[in-house]
Amino acid sequence: QHSAQSLIASASCLQCRVRKQDMVAEREAKWTKDGQHPQQMEVPGDVILISGCSDEQTSADVYNVEQIGHMACGPGGAGGACTTSLLLCLQKTPKPAMIDMLVEMRKVLKQKGYTQVPQLSGSHDISLKTAFSVRNGGGGGKTRALFVGINYVGQKGELRGCHNDVETMKAYIASQGYDEKNMRVLMDTKQHQQPTKDNILAGFKWLVKDAKAGDSLFFHYSGHGSQLPDDNGDEADGYDETLVPVDYHRAGQIRDDTIFQELVAVLPKGCKLTCVMDCCHSGTIMDLPYIFTADNEGISGYNSGKINNLQQNPEFNWSKAAMVGLELFKMYHQGASGMQIATRGVGLLNQAGFDWMKFLEIAVTVILMLVARRPFPDIMKAGQQIIARPRANPQGRKVPAKVN
């Protein structure tokens, strides 16, 4: 009880300290222009995801992928539809505009009988005319790439094309100036480190370790994707999208919440991460806030001039900030003081770019309700109620770089 009271006092103190800075920030804030939606939360890093929005097709569809082109290699020319169509597009046009890349990918897929629709997601509402590149425009930073290809050899649902996807994608990334010494490959072969759940999560941490502005990071996954019932109430459809490690029977799957926390929320401003997900249920598997689907409606909207940028993703749930509270709760159980917990909260919120006042309140609420052993659905409901409250500044407050 004493620790909880100390936490409240510390959090309240920090809120008072930041209030003056916050008022200044509000006066200086630039309000959104007419026709633009208010941005509720800023994800600092520059993240883009190329995937498919059809849940029925992935690297499992290996029977005719060799007809797409000569990029696929290995047994039967097997490979993933998303990976192969993307690489063929980039082979034809090295740095296409995002919209042209998606349209070309869809054209290739449709010609070969695929129903998969290419999709682009991002951390910012970038222009669809932006040139695609896996390198950071700022330059000067390090390159690092993680590749995961899982054929599930000897298991039910065995695939044939995922190893080939990794080999062809790795060759492309190397051609873009990525240092092979800074590449990590996980595949279920005797020659490679196994793509277990622990190894994939360790790969996430390795990929973003010491990331800074100017860095270029790349992540490619080819394997099974799936869904699990949402375990924390943050998904509108009631399901978490997942990656399926080779040892999923024993270790379980990797939820989209974890992917967001490990790869997206931790990236600093100016750091670029490009991801290609060739798996089922990949459309929202990174929970990015902006999206464009290259279906008839999306392409028609672009051609008519109604859509020029990535659009706000209706599936994105801002309550993921409650994960901050979960981490702080671990500190509470380890005996950390209220001030230590609150200070750590400042760091986490600042790192992730969350709306300062609102999400600190969510974090504190989560901690206190966990201390009181309240049911998790009640905790999530409380967080949602905080989020739903009207905002005084539609542009959102940013966490100050320093609290005096």
C-alpha cells in the first residue's frame, strides 16, 4: 500500500512538473490543416511494412509461384507470392514510387491467378509517391537485417518456399549496400540457427539494439501466420495476429502486441525499419497506425486524387500504451520505489512517443488495478475510458525531452 501511495505521489509530482512545459507546448502546437485527421500518437521511428491483406495466401501457395518469374529458386521454384512479386517489381524498377510498386505487385499476382492484394502500412502518413528504398535517406548510419524463413520441416503444414524467399531477399538486401556481417538468418535447416520463438525474439532485440537516427534496419519473415484470441482486450476484432515459430507447439506463437513493442515502439526518430511479411494474417501484424490497400477501392481513390497518403488504420488501437503499465508493474513487484517506477515510466513514454498526460494516467491506472488484483478486462476497460475522453489539443502532446 505504501509503495502504491508513493507511486501516486511521484506520478502526481511529475505531472505538475511537466504541466508548465505542456502549456507552453500547447500554445506553440501547430493544429492540423483542413482535411487532415488529428494525430493521436506519434511513433517516432520510420517504419513501413509490405504485406498482403488476403488471409488465404502466403508462402504456402507454392504450386504455381515459379510461374511468376525466375526470382524463385529451389525445390519446384517454390516461393512466397508477396516476396516474389515484390522482388520482381524491384528488379524491373529499382526505386519505384510506393503506389507504382503496389500496383505492379498486384498486376503480377493477378496475372498468375493470385487473389492476394498488396498492402503498405507505416508509422507515418507518408505520401504514396514516396520512392521505395530500404536505405535511410539521411545516410551515414549502420545497416542491420534479420531474415526468418520457416518451412516447418517434418511438421503438419510443412511449406516449401520460405527458405527460398529468404535467400532471394537476402541477395537483394545485400545489393542495396547492407553489410552481410550485420545480417542474421534464422531458418529450420542444419546450416542455420533455428527460428525458435526465443531466437526470433532475440533477433528482434538484436535488430533494434542501439538504433539511432540515420540507421537502416530490415526484417523479412516468410512462414505461417495465424490468429489467437486477444488476451488483453486491445483488438477490435477480438484476435491477435501472430507469427508461428518452428517450435510453436511447445513455446507458443508471437503476438502482434509483442512485435509492436519490440520492433516499433522502441525505435528513435530518424531510424528507418523496412519489413516484409510473407504470411497469413500479415496485414495488421505490426499494428501500425497508417495503411493503404492496393485493392480496387484504394487504387481508384488514388487515381481520383482523394487518397494521396497512407490513411489512418481503423484497426490500430492506441491502448497499447497500457503495456507500459505492465512493465512498470514488474518493477513494483521487484521492490522498486515509487520514484524509480515513475521515472522509468517517463523514459518509456518518451521513447515510444506517447501522449504524455493521458498515457501516464493509463500506466498508473494499470499498475494500481493490478496491485488491487482487479480482473484484466476491468483494467482494459478503465484504460479505454481514459483514451475516449475528449482531448484539449487534437495534435497531441509530446513528452518533453527532459523533466526539470
